[in-house]
Amino acid sequence: MPALERLTTRHAPALLRFERVNRAYFARFVPDRGDDYFDEFDDRLADLLTEQDTGACHFHVLVDDDGTVLGRFNLVDVADGSAELGYRVAERATGRGLAREGVRGVRALARD
């Protein structure tokens, strides 16, 4: 069963694969991140984790039993008891209720 996990450096290879495999799918709904995103992935991830350490953002991945990232669920601009939620789910994982479960999980973590 997929598990929601706080993003760490150990997720880097699976997260990069998730982004690459689903790039065209995501670009159908939101602007493409561009080649630089992938070329500078490690630096960008380090920046996100540094930002997460400040408490201003909280990044999570939905990970399958085999370690595959199925989705990302992020809380950004955390302040005064509120935050903006953003998420994306792998194309192959759509239609299984994973977006709903991931959002519920992140909301529960935010409340706690």
C-alpha cells in the first residue's frame, strides 16, 4: 500500500524518475518545468529541503511498496495556520483515489 513520506534526499532518484517519466503528462495540465529543472535537479532538491527545514514549506512523496514515487504533495507558504497545497500524481496511478488519499494525508499532518 502506498505511503506518504516526508521528502528527504533518499527519495531523489525515485523522484527524478517520477518527474521524467511523467513530464509530458504533467505538461498537459501545467507549464512544463523545462530542461533546466532536470539538469539542475540535485541542486533544486537541496534548496527545497533547506526551505523545508525552515518550516515555510513541507514536501511529501507518495511512495509505492517498491519505492516508486506515485505522487508529490506539497504545502507551501506556511504561515499563520494556513498553507497552499499543491500536488501531482503519476499518470499510471490516476483513477485509484491516490490524489484524494494523499491530500487527506497531508491535511492530517498539517493539523497535527
